[in-house]
Amino acid sequence: MNVKIATAQYDISFLENWQQYQSKVERWVLDAAQQDAKILLFPEYASMELASLFIARDGVYAVSLSGTGSAIARDGVYAVSLPGAGSAGEAVYSSLSKQLAAMQSLLEDYLDLFQMLAKKYQCIIQSGTFPVKTDSGAYRNRAYLFMPNGQFDYQDKLMMTRFENEQWLIQSGEELRCFDSEYGKIAINVCYDSEFPMLARKQVEAGANLILVPSCTDTLAGYHRVKIGCQARALENQCYVVQAVLVGNAPWSEAVDVNIGAAAVYTPVDRGFPDNGILAAGKLNAVQWVVAEVSLGACATVREQGQVFNYKDWSLQHAFVTRS
């Protein structure tokens, strides 16, 4: 089955209010839908621009919202109490810990927004990631997948970077998942996850021919690490891997202050596919959608009729690495 995929080079903004965010995201989705894209991919930590909405006010952090959400109404805004907050306190968006706590008040609105957009435009949307506080109190880097019928699910990031581990204290998820869709099974590898081959391998063996990789990198080296990981996963599994990137500078945010990259759709490197394994790629650091039509059924064909059998021959390597 053929399907058009749109993968974003999404620019991080400093927002005035929730309505501005809602309008921005819907413009992006509408643009992709007008290009007949049915699967949309946003980048890792795209949601962090929401931290710019919060300001210190009378011992709480407040944000203008259009919906009720889960925050407390005060003087035309919605507010969330944070330990140590004060009217003269540091703005939440410049604090690694306070921004995570404050953003939980927007999670319900965030989920409602993308659920509405997936239904309205009848597309699958991977919204990037949102740092979610779990019942245990730990934060997870969570990638939600929204379906046209209103249902949604998520994949937590499993392999954490040094920044996430050592400074931001965002913890690893626990489960590797695949998601059923009308186009077949879809998998998600969040950024650094794409650099670890056993994760994607298990998902492909479970039936996924499409791996979505929302990413956020602050150096060219970081971008190329993820890019190379994506291409390697497409090569060894003879499947499609799609990377989205966050672009632009946000000097107000310690978490996502510099963002570099180019989105792309990667393929097997074999007959019937591009010689370089790149079906489509954006211009570095530009603000744009990258749109390409993929044939997910072609994965099964190349695994049976390709010049090489990367997918089928995977298990043969074990005999050599297990010898004493």
C-alpha cells in the first residue's frame, strides 16, 4: 500500500498564548494534509516551546489558555503551583526542573489538540515528544501517536542521552511497542533510540515496516549520529525509517536552545529504491515539511528478491560472534 508521509523540520517559537500554539500546529497539519500526506511526524521535544507560555505571578506560574485543562483559573489565566515559585522568581522556561513541572498542566490540552487534528484531517500524527510525569513521579520522554479514529497511544524513549540522564533527570521508558494502523504496523524510535540496532530489529520482526524517528539535536555531529543510525536501521532491516528534526534557536531555553538538522525519508539500499537510500530530504535547518510517497509493501518484495538479504541474513552473524 502506498501512502504519503510528511516529516517536519519544525521551528521552535516563543509563544504569547495557547491560541498561538494551537494555530501554529494546525497550520502545519493543514499544510501537510493539503499535500495529501496521511502520516505526519513532528520532532522530539517540539512541545518544549510550550514552556515559553509560563510567567511567574504571585507565587504561581501562570499561562494563558483557551481550554480548561487541568490548571487553576486565576485572573483570566490558568496557573499551576510550583515549589519555590515567586513573583520575582526565575521564569519557568529557563529552569530545567520547573519547566517540566509546569508543563504537566498543559498535557491534557496538548492531547486534546492533536487528537482533534488527527480526526479533523483524517491522518495519523506522531506529535513529537512531551515530557510526562508518571505516577511514580519520574519523567518520561513520551512520543504520542494519534489515529484518525480518535484513539492514541505512545512509545517512551528507552535510551537516554547524557543530558537527559545527568542534567534533566528524565528517565527511560520500560516497553518497546508497535502500533497497528490501516497502513500496517508502525514503530517509533525516539532520537537516540535509533542508534541501537536491537530495538528497531525487534519492532521489525514484530511486523513494522515503517519506523518513525522524532529527533532533537544541538550539533551537526548529533544530527549526523541520528541520521546515520536511521540509515543503518533502514539498511539492515530493509524497511523505511523517517526522521523529523527540531530547528531554530531558543536562547530562552536551556533544554532546547540550539537545534540543528534536516528531515528525511530513508529506504532500503537495493533495487527499486534510491541508490543512496534517501527517498527525500530537506535543506539543513530550513523550516519545512519533507513529503514523500512510500510503498510499504515493497519491503516484503526486497526481502525476497533483493540483491542482498540484509533482513533475512541477520541471524547468520550470531554464529560468528558467539564462538569462543
